[in-house]
Amino acid sequence: MAESTLRIGLVLPDVMGTYGDGGNALILRQRARMRGIDAEIVSITLNDPVPESLDVYTLGGAEDYAQRLATRHLLQYPGLQRAAERGAPVLAICAAIQVLGHWYETNTGERVDGISMFDLTTSPQSKRSIGEIVTTPLLDGLTDQLTGFENHGGATTLGPDARPFARVVHGDGNATADRSEGVVQGSVIGTYMHGPALARNPQLADYLLAKATGTTLAPLDIAEVAQLRTERLAAGARRARDERARERQR
Ligand code: GLN
């Protein structure tokens, strides 16, 4: 951490941040403060250049048009790319995976160049993936199952420099045959999980915080978070059951 206050970048909340994804920055700030670490959220809008000096960055989901505005801005002001090059942790949700890739195809078939922080591409699938998702993390340091809500039309194919963030237990994730979910490349993590993801997955929040502060963090036991996780993990299993039942009726 460069200074004594942890600085959390909330990147382009004016165009990217569906389903409360801005909550990821709030969770990081709260979990830092609960450990006595001073923390603030730095909101970076379309009116601001993207600073490269922040300690951790989060980006949320978006629909196609908003996604395009974000892509253009991040290409014009490459602060996020520079921060990732020096190893700053970044969490990219849903559309942000697509924007950070080489290119994505919109649902009208148009190909839009991304910012190539991730070695991946995204094309529309025939049906949208909507519902609760449960996965098993593949990242060292994460052991708890992950829970989120997904809502995307894109299917994401990883190239050799990117590895999957998790394996799908219930839901679609990257919507590819290997049942992969999300992406990890260097210090940058992408996931299709809304939720917000860090409210549902405190271990992932603390993973990012530990990287951002360069310290080991004492665990936090919050009963409401444990209850939320129990409910959401059960909802993921319900989605899978419902989908199987619909499949049988066909
Ligand atoms: N527009 C993208 C898709 O449908 C991302 C959607 C989202 O971020 N919720 O794949």
C-alpha cells in the first residue's frame, strides 16, 4: 500500500455497475475498516482519467452500449492496464471480463475490440445465462465455494495466457464445454458473478484486501454473511434442480 489509507478504485460506476456491483467496493472498504485499516473509495467516472496509483480496483457489469463507452475510456486512459502491470489486484465482473478481453461480439453480431488485459474473447450464445451460480475456486488461497448471480448473453473462451478462476458446480459461468467460470491473469480476476460477489464471498474479498495491503488479515466472523451464504448456495442447488426438471419435461 503506497500511503496509509487504502485506496479502492471503483471504475466507471456511471456506465458499469449492474445488479449492485458497486457494492464490491463498499465491502472492501468495510472489511478493511473492521480491521482498523483506513480505507476510501475513489470513484472514476467517464469525466476522469483512470489513475494508476490505487491499491485495488473493481469494475462492474453493463449492457452492450454502456460497455462500449467504458471500453473506449479505458483505452484512452490506460491507468488500469498500468496498475495491473505492477501487480495491483483488480476484480472485473461480467461485462468487465468482456471489455478486458481482446474482443467481444455484441448480440447484434458486431465485434468490438477490448483492452487485451485478458487473453480471451466473447461471443453471444443462443440463450442467455440467468440465475444463481455456484462454483469451486481454482485460485490458490481460496477454499470456500463461490456463490453469485449471473445474467449474460456472452460465452467467453480463454486463450493460453488466461486460466479459469473457478469450475462451475451449478449454473453456466463462461458458458463453455469445460465448465470454467471467470478468468485469472496476473493480479487480475474476472468473474460472471454479480451478487455483489464480495458480499457473498468474504474469502475472495479478503484475498483482494490481503494483496492490496500486503498483509495477512485476521479473520472476521459475521453471522449475517454466513447466513447469506447458506441461503444463496441452496438457491444455486435449486436452480440446477429446476433446470434438470425442465429438461426432463422436454
Ligand atoms: N452485455 C454482456 C452480456 O450480455 C454483459 C452483461 C452483464 O454485465 N450483466 O454478455
